[in-house]
Amino acid sequence: MLDQTHLRNGLLRDPEAVGVYGRGATFDRVLTGLNAAITGLEAAAQPVMLRFPPVLGRRTIERCGYLHTFPHLLATAYSFEGNSRAHAEFVEAAESGNDWSPFQRMTDVVLTPAACYAVYPHLSGALPEAGVMVDVESWCFRQELSSTPERMRAFRMREFVRLGKPDEVRSWRDAWLERAQEFLNSLGLAPSLAPANDPFFGDSAAFLKASQQEQELKFELSVGVLDGVRAATISCNYHLDHFGSMFDIRLGADSAAHSGCVAFGLERLTLALFFAHGQNLSTWPAAVLDLLQLAHA
Amino acid sequence: MLDQTHLRNGLLRDPEAVGVYGRGATFDRVLTGLNAAITGLEAAAQPVMLRFPPVLGRRTIERCGYLHTFPHLLATAYSFEGNSRAHAEFVEAAESGNDWSPFQRMTDVVLTPAACYAVYPHLSGALPEAGVMVDVESWCFRQELSSTPERMRAFRMREFVRLGKPDEVRSWRDAWLERAQEFLNSLGLAPSLAPANDPFFGDSAAFLKASQQEQELKFELSVGVLDGVRAATISCNYHLDHFGSMFDIRLGADSAAHSGCVAFGLERLTLALFFAHGQNLSTWPAAVLDLLQLAHA
């Protein structure tokens, strides 16, 4: 039976899938408050708000180049195809603990690996002179078989995505390096800023990493999330014209828009808040509760 | 470029995946208000709140019997496995528009087809005398290739799940047939109640449907969602001891708990609200806005 005390405050391991967790009421409440605080950070810019489901067209993720960089993290949805006879064999295979895969076919969707990929196909064409900012969130999935909660396979990512002129996007991203540190400090988390250390796949990994670092494309802010564990919770990214060119997002007559994004790992930030301030919300600093709109905890 | 008016009020088709939609700000706001109103319906019972990710252990869905009844709706997550050479072939296949599947292996997770399946594995063991009620929500996915928005492949399902003695669970479910109608009426939607008409798969479909109807296990409340289209938005279910027996959820020494659930299709209900009251929230009936906590629209 449920340990309700544990449940209301924490995470619940899926007994059949490593790194997959349910969330109790308090965890969800803190995450909701955190999400509201993030909204406040760009409220003045009045971003276009979009919310996407946890799946995305497979063709979009191919166009984004994800198969080149992180093929090992991507999950693709497959479904059963066949008649009643195939169905009987399919069920028998599953119930005998055998491989289902002979009965399944690849569908047209993947599990979203990062929230902003869903945005770019909708921006094709000419942007207004001032560019655009989008506020996006979705559940994400990455096939990392780790049993530590800061590497959940399924988690929510919130992002602000800025598209516009190169200098505007880059300076917005650079300003966010400061703003993200201030935000984490105001939550009582002590961030450290460093160039990203992405787990690129295969023979090109060293080259991709060096190139990313040399061009200063991605920075991460890490905080303590568990005893002895620090993890990246916010990343600040500049994509050059990668997405603008691929999805024909234009500024003016024919120059491709540049893009950047700031991405918040909502579950990791929530874990960090519990780690920093304890399991009992009533003992959290008043300023943190205010910021998270949890004043009446 | 985004049609922002459309975006802020409506749905955004994934250009690469039929039946997959993004949501704009107003759609999301109405859905959030609706979800809060649903919370109020069982607040007095103080259900245990659980929130699950959009994936679930594959073994759990096998144990629930889903492969017998709806194998065609289930999506399973596959991921790439292989070395750098396999990776190069994988990327080449994808970029040539060829089948990726030779490079992928089945993982241990499926895309959740209904929210309550994630709950039962956590309830194994002896329940308290009074049973338990759980408030659960997750994104769900069903492989139905339809281009009408009321048959989204990815959508959110909210459920109350009641476990306990047979007569308690059944009378709770029966009472919900009335309560659900009242709730829909209060939202200005005109519901019709009917036995469910589930799309069971294959040769056993007629038998499963007749059995479900004869035992009065599932009822659906349908409302108008689009011109000329009515769709089931709430279902009221009695599972007998199906899940109690399968997951060893007990009442007293050894009798399996019975279970039932009331499930709300959040996107369909949101579509129905826009269909009934129009695209402009400021013209919606005040009582409906109050109920959705959107009084200041």
C-alpha cells in the first residue's frame, strides 16, 4: 500500500521502468510554483505561449539534426500492425516475455527530446522586424538508463526561445547568463556556470564538443540536487542560424533568422529546491515561498 | 510565420504528424481552469494526488490486459542501439527517407494509453478498511490516425480512481453517472449518457463489447465538440476485481479490492467549451467562467 507521507512529498519509482517516476502532491505543487516564477522572468516581453504534447513529428527531429548528435537518447514510437492471427501471436509473445518487435512498425512520431524542437516548423516564413519570442513547455524523454532521480528519462522542460537578428539573439542569450544566476540565487540555490558538456554520440563527439565550446554556443548552470551531486538545471543556448536555415525562418528578404533559447529542467530544479530547503515546505525561507507563490504553505 | 490570433486561441497542427497538436495560451488557460473545477468535485474526499509522466513500464500495460483489448492503439518506445558504424547507417537510412527500424530495439516503456494504469502497481498490498481514492493525471497517447481534433493522438486524461469493497465502489461509480451529468450541465454542455462503445480489436471485439455492456461496466457522457460531432468526454467505469486481483490489492485478509474510475478527457472538454460558448472568452456565460476560475477573462 501507498506510503502516503512519502507520496505526498516525493517521487514514486515505476516498478517496471528504471528512471521513470510518479510525482506526489507537494512535488507537483512546488513545480507548478516554480513554473509560475519562470513565467514572471519574461513577462515584460509578452512571449507567444505554446504548449506541446510529449510527441513530435519524426521528420521534424530528423531535420533538427538530432540523429547526428544524440541518436542514443531518442525514442521512437512503434505500434502494432496486423490481423487477428498476428494479434494472437503478438499477445502470446508478450505474455511469454518474448520480443514484441516483429509485430510492430515504426510510426511517424518520436518522444520529444527537448521542448523547443516543436516550435521551429511553425515559424517558417518571414518574421516581423523585431523577431519573436516563444514560451514553450513539454514533457521530454531521453533514453538514459540511470537510477538516480536527477537523470529521469521523462521530465518537463520549459523554454524561452528567441528568434531575430544575430546580435539581438546573442546579447539576449548573454544577458540570460546573468539573469539565470540571479534567479537561482533568489531561490536559495548556489549556481555554477560552465560551458556545456553534452553527451554527443560516437566518433564525432570530441569534434562536436570542441566546436560547441569554441563558438560559445551553450552554457549550463548547475546546482546541488542530491547529496554530492550537482546537475545542470538551466541551459543558455545560441544556435546561430541552424534552425532558421533548416526551417526557412527569415528576417527581411532572405537572411535566415538566428535563434537562441533558455531551457529550464523543471524536475531538476524542483529536486534542487527540496535538497536546499528540506522536505517540509513550512520551514522554507519566506522569500523563496513568495517567489514560488507558495506563501500559504 | 505564426498567425498569433489563431495561435493564442486554438490548436496548431503538427505539420509532420496527423492528429498531433500544439496548444495556444487561451486553450491552455481554459484547460487549466477546467482541471481546477474537476479538483473541486472530489475535494471533500481528499484523494491522494499522483501525477505521472507520459510513459509507463511496458510490463504494467501487459499485466493490465491492454494487449488483448486494444493492441492497435498502443505505442511502444524504441531506441537506437549500436556502434558508430551502425550509427552511420542509421543516419543514412533516416536521411534517405528509409526505414530506421533495423537500428532500433524495443525499450521497457510504452506511451501511457490511459492515466489510471500507472496507479495500480503502487497499491499492491492491504488497503485500509475504507479503501482509497486517487486523483491522477497524465498525458495519454493512442495510435488513431484521424485528422479531426476530437481524436487527438496525444491528450491529457484526469481521473479519480476508487478502490474498496464491491458495493462501495459500484455505488460511487453509479453516483458519478448523475454527478458527471450535473457537472457538464453546469458548464453549459448538454450531455447524453450511454453505455460505452469501445473500439475493441479483432475477433473478440463483439464478445468483449457485449460482456462490457451486459455487466454495465462502462458508461460515457458525450457532448458536442465540433459542428455535427458529439464525442465522449467523461467515462464512468467499474472494473470489478480486474486490477485488484492482477496487482494483489487486498481488502482484509485475502479478498481482492474492487476498483472503478471516472475519467475526464481534458482536451475534448476544452474543445466542447469553445464549441458551446465561442472563441472569445469575454462572451462566455459568467457562471461558466466562475466555475472555470476564469472570472477575469
